[in-house]
Amino acid sequence: MLRQRFLIFEYLFGIYFTLQILFPSQFSIPATLTGFALLTINKYLFEGLRIPYFFIIIAQALMLAFSSTIVRLFALFMVYAIIAYFPTYKYPKPSGKFNVGHKKLSFAGGPEVAVFYPTTERTKDVKYSPSHNTWERFADFIRLFAISKKKPVFPKMLFKHSFHYLDHHNLGVNSEANIVKSNKAYPVVVFSHGLSAHIHMYSVQMKEWASNGFIVFSVDHDELIFVPGKKTYPEYLAYRNTQLTTRKEVVKKVLDYIYDEKNIVKLFGSDEVKLNLNKVFGAGHSFGGGTVSEVAVEDKRITGGLVLLDPWFECANEEIAYQAINKPVLSIRSHQFEKLKGPNEVTKRHVKANDNNGLMVSGFFKHSDHNSCADLGLVHPRELYLLSSKRATQKFGDQMRLHCSLVNSFLELAEQHTDGDQVVKDGDLTLKKKVLDHFRLNLKRTKLNDSLHVDE
């Protein structure tokens, strides 16, 4: 069950309006505006602004313009209704036995990389927004979506203030904490995000993996999202294909870093921390899924396998993307993409190319959408819903837990099932059967409904 974040200053505005209704003679216009300004400044500094604040401004205007108790009660009701309609949630606690540490790397000329890893320490938390332009990426994606659906396109500055609160949302990690010392080398996940996303937008997933003993390198792709002048879909895909080339180079640059032992010693401040280079997994969502899939074909340093979360292959290089990598692959489509002919067909081509030796686990969760694996449903669920993402807000928690559980089962068993390029034999049990059995056993423990449709 998700726990809602309590944004105290939004409720303080409601209390402030209640006092204006109960004691109207005490609130002259200058005094009212002064109090409103003080609350606004404090909200901006400590919580940040979001969509409900614009309705709070309207409510205050109604309070000042009308002395009618009915109008004022309506304004008060509107404030509380809007706050309830736009919830934001706390991050769920990861299922693993470790806390999660966090470090941030900056490469000369890019990219930025967030590193999630197991720790037992508790230190200062980290903000959700990794940079000043997090809101801008999201705004460009919404504008791109609006144009594709022939909907109104809002100015970018509106988004800057609507999503300012993301700068105050904590991840629930421990900055610069010491990594847990282990006699074994750590398995690794290199993660590539989707278009318009960033290094912290899949933190629920990454915290799960890190809490279970993985070191996760989340790679940033700072790229143009809103593409003016590309009027046809083939033109759009051709442009994204050029970005795909750049994305692959960035991921390979991070692999260069990982494979240099001196970098890992410097990163964690100890020569006792070792990475298991036979267990390096590539993972990605949407455009990131297509990215790591091609990297795995071109670069044999992806030794463990692939985790693909609703991957997008429409701009892929066909001679690369649909080659078998002969390693474990988990490919989870969304129910939303399942209904779209284009994305669904090309994703299934990738599944078919890798569906051999029982190393491919693929399917989709019923009622899931393209962002069910991301943090968006935690930080701005209703905004996501309004953008035609057809998920009921209260169902997001279940979808996130289902995705986390299946990926955890896959990573745990794929790590045991392979040793670099060698598949470890385990009688007649395929990796696919072992993963699904493990996943369904976890569902019984957590009392989640099994909504996974498995490709046969």
C-alpha cells in the first residue's frame, strides 16, 4: 500500500481560508495578501509549487472578490478537493535486506551517472530532480505528445512552476554512504532511461536491485526531445535513430568506466570492492530498452543478460536489434503497447529472435501502461492520468510491485544461470520456468493477483 506524502503548506492554505471565513473582519485586503504571500514564499522554499497551487490562487481571488459565505465555502471546498485529486506518494521501502547508497558521477563531456548500491548506513537523502532541467524534459515530452494527438500545446514556463515541487521530493537513499563489504564480487546493472526521463526516474526499480546486492549505474541521456520540423513519422523515426547511435556510445562509455578496476576503487574508496564482470546486465525502459538491446549485440561486455521494460524498437537498426544475444532476456511489454500494432509487432520480433534455450521470459501485465515501471505514478500520478495514461491512481502501487517482483526474480535466477558466455545447466529446468515459479511464489507471499500474461 502506497503512503501519501503530506504537503503541509497546501493544508495551511486551507486553514488560512477557513480563518478568513470565520473572522472576515480581521482580514483586510492588505493583511490577507501579506499572509498569502508569506505562505507562498514558504511553500516555494520548502515544498515547491505544483498544479494545486494555481487553484489556491483562484480560491484566494474568490475570497477577496466575494463576501458571500456560500462563495467562500465553495472556494475552500475547491482547495481541499484539488489537493485530494492531485496526490503524491512516498517511495515504498525496497524488499532487499540492505539500505541503498547513492553516488553521482560526471564524465568529461557527459554523461552523468547515478550509482545505486547496497549499504548498511543512513546518511543524507538525495533529491528526485538530478538537475535544473528535469521539468523541461517532462514539458517537452508533454508538448510532443500533445502535438501527436492534436491537442493544445501549453507554454513551457507553465510546466516550470507546475513541477517545481520535484526539486523537493526525496528518493529515500543514502548519499555517499559506504558500500557493504562483501567476499563476493558484485553483479552489475547498467540502466538506460526512456525519452525525456532522467537518472532518478526509475528509482523504485534501482533501489530494489541495490537492496538485493546489485550495483546499478543509471546513465543519463541529455538529448533533444521536442523535434520541430519533423512532420512525418518516418522523419521522426530517422531522427530518433541518430539519437540511438549517440545513446549507445554513452552506454559503452559507462562500460569502459566499469571495466577499469581503478575507477571502481576510486568510486568506493576501497580496493576490496570488486565487480563481477561475468554478471553485467543491461537494462532499459522504452527508448532505453532499444538502446541496451543493440549495445548487447555490439558489445560483449553485457555478459549477464537484458532487462527490457516496455522496450521501444521502432527506430532500431534492423540488422542489429533483432539478432539473438544468447543470454537471459526479460522483456516486459505494457498492456497499453500491446494494443498498438506498431510498437507491439517490433517488440515481438525481438522476443522471437531471442526465444531460444529457455533464456527468454516475455509477456505483459494486464492493465499496465507504458510508465508502470517508472516513478511517475509516485511523484505525479494524476498528471500522468490526465495525459491519457489510463491507469487508476490507486492501482499504480500494485503495478509497480508486480514489475519489481518479476525483475527481482529474473535477476536473482539469471545471475545463477549464466557465467559469462556459458549457460549453467540445471537439469531439465529452463530459466523461464524457474523465474516464473519464483515470481508466482513471491505473489502468494505478498497476496498480489497474478496479472502476468506470458508469451508461450
